Amino acid sequence: MAEVGGALTAKDAMNMLATMIGQLDMRSDSYDLDVAALLKIGATLWDLCNGSDGVNEPARLPMRFRQ
């Protein structure tokens, strides 16, 4: 980790995920799976950063992110 600069802040990690999703090749056979995997990582970061005090209730998320 020291060689690559250590850990990111949560905000920087989310920005990095967004950048990675934006750079994926939409024509790739694995595009949908790749996006889904990165979104799950983002959701995990979101949960870890916001704790379990109810802020992660589905009703608080935009419709496009609800399951």
C-alpha cells in the first residue's frame, strides 16, 4: 500500500469507483457484471461510512438505487 499511496478517503474512493465505471467499455460482454460489481463495492463503502443508524434505509435512496 505504501507504494500506491495508502488508503483513500471515502469520498475519494467513491469518486474512483465512478471514474472506473465511466471508463468501462459498454460493448464488453462483461460490462453489466462489471458495473454491478463496482456498484456493490460502492454500496458497501456507503454503508461503512454511514453506519447503521438508519441513514441507509431504502426509502432514503433515490429510486434508481433501490432493490
